[in-house]
Amino acid sequence: MAYENILFEKKDSIAYITFNRPKVLNALNRKTVEELRDALLEVRDDSSVRVLILTGAGEKSFVAGADIGELAQRTPVDGKDFSLFGQSVFHLLETLGKPSICAINGFALGGGCELALSCTIRLASKTAKLGQPEVKLGIIPGYGGSQRLARLCGKGVAHELCLTGEMITAEEAQRIGLVNHIYEPAELLPAAEAMAKKIIANAPLAVKYTMEAIERGVEMPQEEGLFLEATLFGLSCATEDMREGTKAFLEKRKADFTGK
């Protein structure tokens, strides 16, 4: 389908979602989040797509936050509904069952930082700036920032970023574990594609089960997480890909995985 605020394409087992509102630094309004949801559902249901890459149009911004004009009109009731809707879409991204790589090519503030936090892996341009500035507008993070940031980087980091509302550089984001790697602007998308291809080379079900073990296990006590890991390990042993992967290793050849 045609989208107004995002660009969506699929190529070589990779799906690309590009936020395309450069005049407002790709800010998220309701329609953009709705289009994101529709694209994510297509990615989830298309077996040919193995990895998703998200980035922003233009050179200045990934997603600079919420659309402030729209945000200013919120009431207590529809404000909560607005937050819950965004959270549900970001949860869909987080639990897609397929890895998502966020290529942060500029500002990732507020909802943009929360969107990046919902992705599996985060790569950043050297020019990127990240932050949760909601307190400067008299509100709090509403799309999961207070929760995912604390889980990824620790309570101290989450408190500092969410309470000061200050932006941080890509280098600082890497230091605190918010982003995995930093690249020159021209190298960012090729780096994301190179990482996607490394993932695509592996067994699809093994990738899916590994993500499930990490995403669900991190919220469990370690003993329960280990039990989940053992269960998923046993499930992977029942797949055709496990037979092919071990056979290919013993025969010193490249495995031909089918996702079965």
C-alpha cells in the first residue's frame, strides 16, 4: 500500500522503513504511527523478510520526537489512549520475531529515542543526538522510554536522561550502551545492511528463538530464564535447520537453511 509519512520497501530479504517527514524532522504524529503499525504487520507476515532496517529521511533526523502541535491538544483521557496506542505499536516492533536494526542518522529524541529502544540493535551516525526531553514540555516519556531505557542502560542513566531532558552525543550513547556502533554518515546504512546480511546467513528459527530467549528471559529471574533457554534449545534441536547446520559443519560446507 502507499504511505504518506513513511517509505516502505523490501529488497534481498531486508525490509526498509524510512520516516519521511523531513520538514518537521520526521516527527511522529498519529498517522505516522498508524502507518508504522501497518508496515510492521506486513513485515511480520511476509516470510521472505528476514531483517528490518529503520531510518529517517534527510540528513538531520531519524525521528525528532512527537508532533508538538498534535501533542499540545491532548486531554488526560486521549493522552493516555495516545500513549497506549504508541506503546502497542512499539511493542509490536519489539516482539516482531524478526531482528530490527535502527540506523539513527540524526536526532532521535523523545518518541524517536523510544522507537530506537524498541529495536533489536541500534547503530548511529557520528552526527546523531539522542535524548528524552519530555520533562522540558511538562510531560513524561509516553512510548516506553522510562521502562526500556532503564532496562537497557540502568536506572541511573534513565534517571539522568529523563530528568534533565538533555541530549547526548552518539559517542556518549555508545558509552552507556544505548547504541552498539557508530559510523560516518555515509557508512551508516551500508553498515546496517552488512549486519542484516550476517543475520540473514543464519538459521531463521534459531535467530527467532534466540531473540525470544533474550527478550523474555531478561524479564525473568535467572533460573526461569535458563529454563526458557533450555526449552527453546530443545525446540531448535527438532528443526530441519539444526540437522542441516550440524551436517554442513561436519562436511565443511555452507549450510542451506530453509527456516523449517
